Amino acid sequence: MTSQYSASYGRIQALSMSFLNKDFLNSLVKSEDLDAMIRKLESTWYGPEIERAASMYSGPELLEVAMNRHIVETNRIALQVTPFSRKSAIQAYLSKWDIYNIELILSSKAIGRTITETEPFLVSSRNFPAGITAGNISHDEMKIILAQPTFEGVVNQLVKYKYGVILIQHLDTYQKTGNLSPMIADLMEFYYTNLLEMLKFYEGDEGNIRDLVRMQMDKKNLLTLMKAKESNLDRELVKKHLIPGGNISMDEMLEVYGNSNISELSTRIDEILKLGDLLEHFKKSNSLIDFEVAIDKLIQLRYVRKLKSIALSIGSIFYFILKAETEWDNVKRIAYGKRYGFSEERINSMLILEG
């Protein structure tokens, strides 16, 4: 019997030929500057979006807009080729981009940034929904939300969506303290709870994807611990910002947080996750960027690679989406490095490359 994934697998395999290989990424790292990097990308599948955005943007903003619109297109294709019975799982995963956009808009509104300053950084295009979440929040609707004159107006505009109900519960706290973090924490908990619910066993091939999602939850929690330790925050306050349901329990997370400094904290995390050599750069720099890269590399090694071998299943679609996200991250990291004058060695240390 022909698999329901046969057509989608074939299309994804054909599109995968367009992903940037290691040699091309290396050429981007060696680019003289950001403009030279953009010129090289014009010959790739990012070319059409760069050309379209060039009439309005230049430099870092041009690359940001082109990259964001391109990943929306790859996500749209992934959703389009997904069999109807599994679309809810892909939609649940892609709703991360709605939350990304909402967090950006709320942060921008809180510090008084204008629409023109914020719009280029939305992960959306003029033709597709911002996060492809069941067609909920379109680009034009995002602009309406962004155009609200006050922070409260943004939250009220979002009430028509499931996110607004979550945000409005914390509106009073924000008005008193100016603290956005409880809103964002609850949005993320909603996202992961819903995603795991949509990934309940249906065809028997969801186990590795569920483990990967839980590892992503661990990553967010561990970064929260590291950032909190830098600021020496109270344990009970940190607890409110952790997301339950990952591989590492909340009790274990809080026990780990009890260590006295970032170095000891990273050692305890290494004991749990067995990061080993992946923490080499972090131990030298003590930079959270390097810590995040180490976790990303672990996810790549432990989970993403397995998805590649699960053809004719939802795993192959997730692999395509995750590979597109990794490329998005890599190009942005190279651009960041170019913009701030990092050495080629430093930029290379931040890249997530498939072995």
C-alpha cells in the first residue's frame, strides 16, 4: 500500500537540495562584511525574498526581513504537504512563531518602539499567516495589533485569539510592575502543553519527536536558570518561570539552581545531560550564547539526526522544519558575527552543523 507520506516525502526531498551546505556556510563566514554576505545569498533560495525586500530595506534589516519571510514559506510548504490527519501536530509546532511575534510586539510596545522599527523583525510575509497556526494571525492582523496605541490595546486586540486570554490574566501585574515575564512564561507553557497534546501517539512514530520537544523545554528552563543565576534571583521567583513537563523535573531543576555560581551550575547540568566537549567554548567564555549553542548541538546529535532516518512519517516533515530553523539560526549567527566584528573562528563556534 502506498504511504500517505509518499508525495510529501518526495517534495521535501527535492526542496532539501536547496539547503545551504557546509562549504557555502563557510563562504558566508569568510565574507568581507554583511553586504558581501547578502550578495552571496542572492544566488540561493533566499534570492527572491532578498530581491523583494530590497526595495524597502538594506543591510541588517534587509537580511532579517528576507530570512523571516523565507522561513514562513518553508513552514507553509511543510504544512501543505502534511497529511490531513497530522496537520494539527504541525500547526501546534509552528504556533511558536505566533508567540515569537507576540513577544516581539509586546516588548516593542513596552519600550515605546514604533511600527516601522518593529515590523521588519516579525516572522511573517505579506502573503502568509505569521505563524501558520491554523490561519489565525495574518500579517495584516499583526500590523493592526502592532498599531494599537497602548500596551493594553495590544493585549485587548489579542483577546479574540487564544493567546489573549492568557495575557489578560497578567495585565494588572504588568501595569503595576512593568514586568512582561509572567505573560511570556504562561504563553510558553501553553505552547508546549498544547504541542505535546497534539503529539500523542497516533501512528507510533511520535516518540522521538516528543523526546525532542521535551529537550527543547529543558533548554528553555536551563537558560532561565543560567540567566537567573547571573542576576542572583530568588529560587521561588525562578520557579514561576520554569515550564513543567520536560525530561528534567521541576524539583531537579530547582535543586540544580541551588549551586552557588554559574560555573558550578553548568557542571551540574553537564552531569545530567552529559554535554562533555560541547561545553568547551562556554567554559572559556562563560557566555550564555555558547551555553545555548551547546544545548542546540546536543539536540541535533541526540534527536534531530534520528528524524532524518524515519522516512515516510511525520518525522521526515519535522526534520525538514527543524533543518530550515537550524539554517535560519546559522545565517543569523553569521550575520551577527559579521556585524560585531567577530573572528571567523568565533563565528564557526556558534554554528550548528549536521555531521
